[in-house]
Amino acid sequence: MAAPACTTAPVIAVDGLTRRFGPRVALDGVTLRVPRGEVFGLVGANGAGKTTLIRHVLGVLKAGVGSVRVFGRDPVADPVGVLSRIGYLSEENDLPGWMRVDELIRYTRSFYPGWDDAYAEELRRAFELAPAARIGHLSKGQRARAGLLIALAHRPELIVLDEPSSGLDPVVRRDILGAIIRAIAEEGRTALFSSHLLDEVERVADRVAMIDGGRVIFSSDLDDVKQNHRSLTLRFAEARTRPPALAGVLTWAGTGHEWTAVYAGRPGGLASAASECGARIVGERTPSLDEIFFARVGAACVATEEG
Ligand SMILES: Nc1ncnc2c1ncn2[C@@H]1O[C@H](COP(=O)(O)OP(=O)(O)OP(=O)(O)O)[C@@H](O)[C@H]1O
């Protein structure tokens, strides 16, 4: 999954994007960069703003406050220039139910000069889609595979997948992710996908942005995320009813003598602070992306309440 070194302009550049639906703020000052050749995971709970952000990237929604550039272009002003280079799988996966699989492939093919017949056929076989099957009669998982096939087969420079695994069984999930990896492994290809399944993002992404309440609360290279967070269990000499406030600790869980912290900072940074308050570290490990996400969301909520 190693991405090529990225020195070129980002494929997606979002700056200060705010979107309101009536009184509801769906995106709040979002700024992010999706570098070329990387797999970028957008993670957040339902309603966090992932789909709204993707709809701006596709030019379906126009940036009122802030700006969105894809391949350096405004996707609203230049939809053909941008969308012809994107493969998109929507969360709803709204394909025409009356078409057969082979008709869907022929129909979609006509829009894309770069359509790769051999690759489309390879995907059709890998996804076990019968050419004569009616889309409307396919299972949800099969429809997702068909949607993914037509998103991938024109070999787009950028593939955008909104919750590709939503509602699918683990085997299909792996099929879908395998296909994503194949698509992006082609030189210089970029993938942006949203998910609330943190284990899935952890498996495939090079970079993640965590979104909560319309804000990007954290965005980083995945290896850096893992390196810069530790889960540390502290044993205190005295039993405590609440944990101490220690710099770098995002969240605490525990009771009495033992408390576990998700900590962001340099390795070993918590040790001296712990000993100053009569504790020693009795356990240490790398937290999962899931733990980091919830720690970050929790810390962001506390900061908002205090701010
Ligand atoms: N067209 C719309 N009209 C009104 N509110 C909207 C609209 N689209 C999104 N929202 C609201 O904006 C917020 C962000 O929604 P969005 O669909 O972007 O979240 P999401 O992270 O993609 O969640 P999900 O995975 O559930 O789709 C939510 O509170 C949602 O109800």
C-alpha cells in the first residue's frame, strides 16, 4: 500500500469550507489536502459531515464560504473537466434497477473515453456479477460491487467512495477494499473514501482526517498517527476518584489505583509527569485507530465546552 512520494500539488484542496443547511452547520471551517497517489480516509460518525464534504468535492454543492479545488479546478465551474477524472461510488449506490449488468457497463462506458474493457471484465468476474442479471434484482452487496465496477473501470485519477462498506458483510468489505487498493496502486492514482468503520480505514488508508460535528478534529499520515499516540496504564500509590490533569492526555478510563490514558505526544513524555503525581506506568501499547478517534472526539468536546 506504499504510496509514491508526493511532491506535486494536492489532488483535492479544501480551504475554510463552511456549509449550513438552515440553522444546522454541516461543515465548519474545513481545511484539508488530499495528496496525489494516496488513500485518504475520511472518518466520522453518522451525520459528521462526510457526505456533505464529498458532495462539495464532486461539485454537487457550491462552496459558499471557503473554497474547494479538485485537480486545481473549481468542480462547480468546471464539472466536465473535474468529473471526467473521478470515479464515484455513492452511499446510496443509486443505480438504475431496470438495467442489466452488461447494459449498465455499456451505458457507463459511453461516457468515458478512458474506459478499460479488460479491466471492467476482470472486475465483473472478480465480483461474480452475471452479465444478464437485472440491477434491481441484485442484493445490496452485489449492487455495491456493480457500483464499484463502474466507478473503477475508466481508471479515474481520483476515486471517491462514500461509505463503500455500508451495510455489507465482512467478505464483501474485503473485496471492495481489495479493489480500492488495486485501483490506487496504479501509479499516481488517488482514493478518497469515507467510513465510520475505523478498522477498515486503519487497514487501507495512508492518511486520515477525523471529522466530528462538521469540523476536522485531526488529520495526519496514518503511520504518524500510530507513532504519536500511546495507550498507557498508570498505577497510582493512592486510589483516586478522578484522574489528574496531565499534558498530552486526551482521555482517561479507570477507577481507584489504575487508570488508562490515551496520550498524544512524544514517546516517554508521560513518564516524568506520572511519577510526579505518584504513579508508575504498568502498561503501554499502541492504541487502535478506533481508540484514538474516540479519544480525539472526547478531547475536542471538552475543548469546545471549555472554550
Ligand atoms: N440536504 C440537507 N438538508 C438538511 N440537512 C442536511 C442535508 N444534508 C446533510 N444535512 C445534515 O448535515 C449534517 C451532515 O450530514 P452528512 O450526510 O454530511 O453526514 P455524514 O458524515 O455523511 O453521515 P452519514 O454517514 O450518516 O451520511 C447532518 O446533520 C445532516 O442531517
